[in-house]
Amino acid sequence: MTALPLEGIDIFDPANLDDPNRLYRALRENSPVHRVPGTDFYLVSTWELVSEAAARVDDFSSNLTGVLVQQPDGPPLTFDMDGGGQAIHVLATADDPTHAHHRKLVLQTLGKRIRALGPTVDRLADRLWDEGLRDGRIDYATDMADKLPLALIANLVGLPESDVPQLLTWAYDSTELLGGVVTADRLGQLVTSSVELAGYLHTQFVGAKKDPQDDFMGVLARACADGDLTDDVAVLILVQLVGAGGESTAGLIANSARLLATNPGIQNWLRDNPALVDHFLDEALRLESPFRAHHRHVVADTTLGGVTLPAGSHALLLWGSANRDPARFERPDEVVLDRPSIRSHLAFGKGTHFCVGSALARMEALAAVTMLIKRSSDIALADDAAWVPSIFVRRHLSLPLQIN
């Protein structure tokens, strides 16, 4: 794989959205901290510098203050997400000590319930397989990967299963803006979906406060009653969990299925060695990181990799690029099931903001991918697959598979 020429590089080029790896290589080799021309955004691409920035929490805040948005003509623009400093940052976009407090509340629920969720995950995956498989074909993105994670999120939060289809639409609309590929005719719908999701969750939370149950809304309701949270913060935490909670798992499930469909030898090896499916998932996470990047806000003038980043600018930590850095991984573009330190990838982030739902994501993906292996003798792409156009997520719009 040859790198792209760095001059005139365009992260929004459809070819780079569909397959960003030549772009990532060009950045790693020539400009590992790269300012996007005409903007205050810096792309951080090597394993070493992404890891360093993630660890320097006093310099690089997790507060989501701006996102990069494509324009039809001219350089991308920075879409303000901070409301002039008035935004409330929660959970993944909060800094400590606020982040640590919110994280503890989430883990309090996951820790108690994740082991008991195994049969529920298997039952849901079975049902989705039976509903989606027709004449030896299934779209593993729309029929499995999209539906399974949000159904589990709804179960954990305490939301009706019947609301999952609407939640899925709202959730993906709410994260679409972060991907930067937003046409003028879509912007209004994305804003509307965000407002409707917040309104729905507020209504559900008000009801939950009257009779808190043993679910995550109940945990938040009791925290509000004890004065540990305000209602506004509780609802925003719910918005973040529903809005982004399914993204990483949906990406992992379908991305893994695509790797299987395009690597018959790996399929057969896993059928003969099912205990290695877990290792395969780590290689899928590394090769096709479900979150391509996460945002950081530069708190004060600083340097990274010898490049000066001014206060108020923004950094995109490119997990997807770091995870293919040959300085860290031998044979970085291959599935290597016996790779040393196979879980050392950055697909779930690094440091204090390591993904709070990683264990749940792994459980769901293990069920969905194991099912795919066990119920097939051959998996192949049945038609053209399509990626979501985004600089933020690596997720499929469609993944039609032929199952024999």
C-alpha cells in the first residue's frame, strides 16, 4: 500500500472516507501532527503521539467544543459544540473529576448486570439471525450489527424494547454531525433528531424518578435524589449512552463480518479453532477501529511532536491510524491471531477515558461473530458493501452476505 502525496490532502475525499489507510500512512510518514489547512484542527496519527496526547489530560481536554464539517467550497469549518462555553460536558466528553464520577455510575450498573446479560445477548442474536436470513442472504450491518447493540443498551438503561427502531434512527442522526459529512438539507434533520432524542429521554427519566428500578435510569434517579447529579446532567448522560453507545459495537460486529467474508482462510481457521474468535475480534478492532478518531480540546498553548498547537484549537486523535502504525505493530495490515499483546490496540481509547462499555461490546460481538462462524460453511460478500461516510466512525451502511 503506497501513501498518498501529502500536498493537497483532503480527509473528506470520498476515496479517503471509504478507505482511509493510504491517507493515514501519508500522515504518519510525513506529518504526524498535521494541521488541516484553513482550520484550527490538527490530525494526530502515530501510535506514539496519539498515546501521548491521550495521556496529557491537562493539555488535551476531552470536552467536545467543536467538530470539523465539510463545506462544498473552501476549507472545512469548525462547528461550535460548546455554546460559547455554556455546554455541559458529561461522561466521555467530561474531564476529571466529573468524568470519574459519571464513569463510576455507569460501571456500577454494568458491573452488576453484564454477566447476567449473556443469555439475553444470545437470545437477541438468535432472533435477529432468524429474522434477517432469507434465501441464504443477510445484511449483517442492518439486520444484526445495528440492532443488537441498541437493544442491549435499551435493556440496560430501562427503555421499552418497542422503542429501539426509533432510538436507532435518533442515535445515528445524533452522531452523524460528528462525522463532518453533512449536507445542508440534512443539518435540520440532525438537529431535530438530537432534540427529539433528548426530549424522549427526559420524559422517560421523569417517569423513572417516580419509581426507580434496578436499571441505569434507576441509578441516575437515585443519584439525583441524593443530590449527586442534577436532572439535566442525568438526561445528558442518557443521551450520550444512547446516542453513541451502540456505535462502537455496531462497527465492530459488521467490520468483523466483512473481514471474515474477504478472508476465507481466517473463516476456516476460526471454525476449527473457535476459541480464537476473541483474538480475531481484537485484530478486527485494530484493523477497522469502530471509532476512527476522538476529539480533544487544546487547553493552553502547547506542543506535540514538535508542532505548536495554540490554545482553543482542536486535535483529532486518529485511533485508526495509530492501530496500523508499523512502528508499533509488525505486519500492521494483516490479521495475525497470535500477535503478541493482542489487546494493546487503541480501538477502545486509552487511559482514563478507556471505553466504559468495552466489555459489553466484546460480549455482543463475540455472540454475533461466533454465530456467523458456526452457522456457515462459507461466508462471502453477496453484493457491494457500503461504509458510512464519516471521519469519525468506521461503520457499515450495508453489508450483504451470502451464507452457505
